[in-house]
Amino acid sequence: MADNEKPKFKKEFKFSFTWFYVLLAIALIGISFSDFQTSSKEIAYSEIRELIENNSVESIKVYTNKKTADLTIVPEKIAEVFGKDSAGSVRVPVVTCKIPSADQFTKDMADWQKDATQRVKVTYEETTDYSYYILWGIGPIVLIIIFWGLMMRRMGGGPGGGIFSVGQSKAKLFDKNSVNDKVTFKDVAGLSEAKEEVQEIVHFLKNPEKYTELGGKIPKGALLVGPPGTGKTLLAKAVAGEADVPFFSMSGSDFVEMFVGVGASRVRDLFRQAKEKAPCIVFIDEIDAVGRARGRNPNMSANDERENTLNQLLTEMDGFGSNSGVIILAATNRADILDRALLRPGRFDRQIAVDLPDVHDRKEIFNVHLRNVKIDAGVDVEFLSRQTPGFSGADIANVCNEAALIAARKGKKQVERQDFLDAVDRIIGGLEKKNAIMTKAEKESTAIHEAGHATVSWMLQYANPLVKVTIVPRGRALGAAWYLPEEHQHVTTKHLLDEICATLAGRAAEELIYNEVSTGALNDLETTTKKAYAMVVYYGFSDKLANLSFYDSTGASDYSFAKPYSEETSRVIDEEVKKLIAEQYQRAKDILNQHLDGMKELASILIEKEVIFADDVERIFGKRPWKSRADELSEESEKKKEEASKSDENVKEDSQKDKGSEPSVPQSDEKPNEKDEDVAEPKSTTPE
């Protein structure tokens, strides 16, 4: 065989019960249409006498139950009865005719043979209809067998299954030959620390001797923990694409079924397959469906199938046997409810945090999702990454897709910067309702409310910087204000108090102008109440309850029957929260009284234009005396660029001195590739 010639494989015949059913049906149909008779010609009753008188009949057989008679023809008379051309083709010379009845036929035969010299032998019998017995005797049994076979195939979950396959694992197996579009670590933007942890597992499977020489052991499991949409499943797919070992993938809900013992059976079958394919990786997505802590929801009247499945999983991961070469990867966003025995070292040795991306990771994620998007030259990826604080990888993918759809809806050939801004606004605030009906009073009230937010947030140092305010309805909100939440690792009391004050400023503005308040501040009140309770109960930011926290990171308090504090402490918590919110509400009113004219001017511009930006607020109130986090980051990046350019110039000068040439003189003092960068934009809104 030539090297370039592909080997040809013969297709093996696989028996299928479908063919058996088809052949059986054809046989039954053939039997029903067949009467097992050998006659080749049918004659009238009146023609019998003529045949008898011509001595052409050898014998007659009368079937009393069918009222028919078969006449056997004498061999010498075949040509005369059937025709000259059919003399050699008729094997059984029998003709059939209908008779009135057996008694009438007997009387007629006596009359026809009065003068005959040779009498014809006549016999009487009852015929048997085999097709009748087959259809009504065997047919129902065959139908029951067919129905039972189909039901077992259906219960087995598809073709090739049966009722006994319900306990088999539903894991999908991926290897280097079965995956066409592989996902690699290059397709996973950001998550640098998580990728390092996972890459080490892949390297261990590829080259275990490098680690075992020093006495190290293979980690049995790694748990990916993080909010939804941060790329946990994508990271697992990248492991499947990078590793040259088999990769089993299934969801935690695939273990749980209505049948008792099925979950544990599937766990055993999964690890049995994994041991046969070792070294390999097993990925269980959403493991909290089966790994929930035991005993939190006790059921006294029934057997908990989920706990049995978890017990079997714990046994297989630790157990008495060794699972050498089998690594368990799992993902969840509810790590707080998992069983402690599942998280201990020896089962899940590592917990890999897959958090929301920071500004640098968001830039990498945008670069990945913008590969297939036709963007305009004016689109700055770094600007987009600053626009979307708090966005997950799934949110960024949605932003890119929405921007492309918006540009296509407007008939553009490329996706422009404004399309991305509109996409961010739509994802945050919802669909813009340009045709929503608003009265003049509602429009003015909404403008005053949003102007109050903008004024107070501009005057407070630690409030989130304002980006845009609109009174165009979006989703269920009549208006919205976009802010830039600064990404701090630690938040102080001043930060939280300024945020509460700015959030309450909308209702404070309504009270100052109209001496009454509306229901438009529902979202503001909900946000401030939750934040105030968190300050008092969780963070200990209260004078009367200082340095006390009733937060339980284990999640056990969700299943307790009592609060972790007394009724007196509960009363103190309520008083402290009310006092905190009242102080910040009065503070917002004082700030608005000091800048009442500016707030009214801002509201009038908002009524006229429906949308205002930070430039309009700056024109009325002047520049903020405080630098935002985005400004500090941009200044740091500019300093790094300057230092990098100076170091490059020093290296060039040193190289020229070494060559004996004259040092080069800088052409100008301008920084290379200098450009103005826009202020970053928002993730959070305050819909009214």
C-alpha cells in the first residue's frame, strides 16, 4: 500500500431489531393475503355439469364451511379446460367454484351422474384458515414484544440503551482525535493566576516524572470557584484542548435521578471508565448540585439520594483504592454550600479562584472577542476596558455582540466607538424606550431627581465619579445615572457614607423642590438600606456595635433557627441603621441647599436635552478638586511610558558610545504616540 493511500476499512454489518420487525410484518401481511390454495382457475357453478358429462373431473373436494368446491381435472383434459398454451404450465390441475350449499351440491351431483358410466369421487371437509390463527394467536404476542422493546430503548436514553443502562455514566469523553475546534489557553484571556494553576496540572500529566522525582504526588482534584460568567467552564475546555489525555466532562445534575441508587452507580461507572483511561481528567460542572453539605435539610421520611451520591463520590475520590493518574476538575459559584469533607486536602487539594477581571484582564478579553468584529479605527480597547468595571467575561462578550448588532441595525460597515457605548448602556440599564409616554410633571420630577444625584455625587470626594445622566426611560426605570465605580481593594467608612449620601440625594432633591416625595426612589432606598445594614451588622462601622461582625462565611447561619444576637442587639442595629440613613439624608439636603441654583440649571438642561454628561456638570459646578482612580491609573501608565522611552534612549546612547560614534540627540521633547484618553465609564446605575 502506498504511503499516501488511505486504508480502506470494510463496514461491519450490525444486526438491528428494526430489520427483524420489518421482515416479520411482511410475513404476516403475506400470510393474511394468502389462502394456501393451489387452484389456477375459477369457474361458474353451472359449468360443473358440463365438465362432469365430458368426463373431465377426476375428483371433487367440497369445503362445507367456505361453500366452495375444488375440482381436480383429469390429466388428459388439462389442455381442454385450461387452454392449449397452458398444458405444461399447470402443475396442479384444480379449478374452484362457489356452491350454494353442501346439501344442494349433493342433490345436483346425483342428478348430473344419473346416466354416467363412471362416477366422480366427492369428499366433504372443513378448511383451516392458518392466517386467522397466526394473526390472532401470535400477532398480539409479537406486538407486546415490540412495544416492550421500544419502551426499554426509550428508558435507556436513546438508541443502543436499555433499562439496565440507567446507572451508567453520562460523561462525554473528549480526546485529541474527537475534538475538532479545540479551545486552548490562548483563547482564555486574563485569569493569569488561574491558568498557571491549571497549566501545572496539565504539565504533571504530560511529564509526571519531573514532579515525582522529588517525592511529590499528583493533586487529586482542583475546584474552580468564582462568580457566574468568569470563565470557569472555558478554562476547563482549555484544559481539554491542551492536555493530550482523555477528558471526561459532565454536569453535577447528571448524577441525580428519580431512581434510588442511580447517582451512586453513575459515580462508580464514571471512575471505572476514568481508571481504564488513566491518566485522564474528569470535569464536573456545577458540582454544588451533588456536593451540597449533608444534614442541612434532614428528611426523616425518605432516603436522600443526593447524600448517597455524595458519599459515593467521596469514597471514589479518597477511598481504599488508588486513582493514580485521575484528576478531578470541578466548577461552582456556590462554594459556601459545599460539604466540608469534599473540600479537604486529599480530595480537592486546590481551590482556584476565578474572580471578576480587572482593567488589564478586561483589555485582554476585549482583544479576544474583537477578533471577528469589524471595528473602526477610532475604537480604543483600553478605553473600553475602563468603561466596563465589574463586567465578567460573559458580559464583555455580550457587549461586543450587542455593539455589532447595533451597528448593523444602523446600516454601518464597521462597529464604531459610540456603538460600544450604546451596548454598555443597554446591558446596564435595559432597552431604551424612546416612545414611552411621560407627562410634563413626571419628566420634571425625574429631571430634578437625577440632577440631585449628579450634584451631590460631584461634590463628595469618595462618591463614584459621574459619567452620564439621562431621563429617557430604560427598562422599568424612568431615568438613570451612570457612574464609574472605582476598583478598590479596601473600602473605608467615608467611601460608604458618601455613596449612601449620593444615592439618597434624588429623594432629597424632590423634597426640597416639591415638598413631597415619589415612588421613584425605590431602588435608591433598597440600595442604601442594604448597604447601611452591612455597615452595622457585617463591617462593624457603628459606634454602639463597634468591632462586631455577625457575618458567617461558612453559610451555616442560613440553616440555623435563631439569630446570632439577642433581641436587644437587634433593636440597637435597627436604631443605628435609622440614625445612619437619617444623617446622610440630611447631609444630602444641606449640600443641595448650598448648590440649589446649579441643581436647577442642571435639571433644566436635562429636560431640554434628556441626556447630560460630566462635561455639562463640570461647566456648572467647576472641576472636582479630587482625582479619580481612573485619572491615577492613566497618570501611572503615562509615567511608565515615559520611563520606558527614557530607558530605550539610554540604551541606544550606550550602544553608540561603545561603537565610538557620537551620541544621538533627541529630536524633540514630545512623548511618542501621545494621545488623549477619555475618562472611563460605568457599570452601576441608579434606575429610578
